[in-house]
Amino acid sequence: MDPLLPLMQRRSVPSRLLTEPGPTPAQCQALLEAAIRVPDHGKLAPWRFITIEGQARHVLGERLVARALALDPAAPSAAIEKDRARFSFAPLIIAVVGVPVEGHKVPVVEQLLSGGAVCFALLQAAQTMGFGAQWLTGWAAYDRVILADLGLAEHEQLLGFIHIGTAKEAAPERLRPALADKLSAWTP
């Protein structure tokens, strides 16, 4: 087998196409163990995880609805229903939280990039285990009220909600950029 095949076949499965079964507790543990093996300049581990599953997914959806209506009482009903259902499809959502260490010699941007690598590693690990997954943010990932409700401190950032479950159908392929359009060689 081509060793790059799993990477070349990686696709995001839209969260609305994810359903039960999700990872077992042991599989979730394995996913997270794999995900923390990312580059981490300074060995700071500047990230942490919050699992959202079961009824908590629906409670979070209702909290999104309440917050959306507090921000805009005239919000369209379609937007409200989208927020209500946002976390209801995948049986497991792992919130990856960036916990940068301020004032360290490793720049914050490098610490956040390490957290981004954790998000991608979760996607890869989920696909390798036979699950579908999607990395999402959305407005809730940047709303300090929602973030505080999830237990994030002021200095923490939500890097992504990783939705994981069984794909109802094959993940769609999307147009990828031509490598030649993205590649250059530096010559002095």
C-alpha cells in the first residue's frame, strides 16, 4: 500500500452526515493520545480538550439559541434552528482549546499552530479508525459568553470543534488547488 494513501484520501465529512456509533471511550482515549503527538516547540502542551457528547450536545445547542437571540432578538428562524442542531449530529465533539503560555520564548503563534496540528491529527486519527470527522468553528468558537459557558478562561481560545461519528454516506471530495499554483523556489 502507498504509505501516503491515508493522507491523500483524507476528507472532511460534513457534520450533518455524521451519526452513531461514535468512538467508544477507549477509542476516544486512543484518538486523543494520537493527537497529542504533534510538534510542540518548548514542550508546552499549549492546548487541552473538552468532550461534548450525549445530552450535553443538545444542551449546548439550546445555549447557542439563547445567546443568538440575546445578540439578535430578530434572528431568522432558520439561523436559530441551525444553531439548535449544530452539535446534534455527531455523537462526539471534541473541543480543542488553545492555552498559550504568554511571555514564553516560544511565540504564541507557534503555540496556537501546535493546537491546530492537534485538530488535524484528530481528523487523521478518526479517519484511520474508520470514523468520519469535521473540524468546525462558527460564531460560537469566538463568543466569549459561550466560551465561558464551556469553561474557557479569558486567555484561552477555541481552536476547533472536531465532530466525530460514523458517516451516513461517503465524504464528498472538493476541488483542491493545483500544487504548481502554490509552489515556488527561493533562490538568492
